[in-house]
Amino acid sequence: MGAVRRAPRRSRTKVMGSRVNARRWVWLSLLATLLVSAGCSKKHHIQIESDGCWNGSVNNDQFISDCGNASYRVLGTLRCVKVQPSSANTHFLRVRLDEGPWAQNPDSFGVVQVCN
């Protein structure tokens, strides 16, 4: 009978190297997907004009507060912006989203709400 020969073993470093390369490609593709999707997100612009101080909320979970005129950029979904005067000497307050029409409450101490 002839001698039995073992098949040559594959190098573990080569197998590990290919696994590392596969993982690297997966991570790079995920990163590229995230970067592309972040670039495609909608950017919204909030403008607030006032002659006094005010406070409010964006999407009911991000709070804003300032005096006078202000503008904000929101990346992603924008549902509603709600603002109200924070002092009795504020007589003028109006809000608009994405260069749309201005919304204001005729009541000097009323809430102004704009929704998409």
C-alpha cells in the first residue's frame, strides 16, 4: 500500500486576513451609506421675529429661548414649532418655516404655532 498524505493546510493568517478584509468592506459600505443618507436629509429653516423675549419648542422635544430675532436650522423631520412670549413687554412675535408665510397670534401674549 501507498503512503497516505495529508492535504496541505491553509494558512490561518490568510483566512484571518480575508475575514478582516470582509469586515472592513462591510464597515466601509455602512459608513458610505450613512454619509450618503445624511447628505440627503431635509434641512429646515425656522425664522422667529420678535420685539421681546420668547421661548418655545421644536417637535415638542427641543426647547428654544431667546430675545429678539433668531433663526434655526433643523436637520431631518420638522413637525411643529411652538413659540410664546416670555415677558409682558413683548408685543410682536411671529414665526415661519422654510421661507413660508408668517404666522402670528394677534393676542400680545398668545402662542404661535406652525406645523408642516
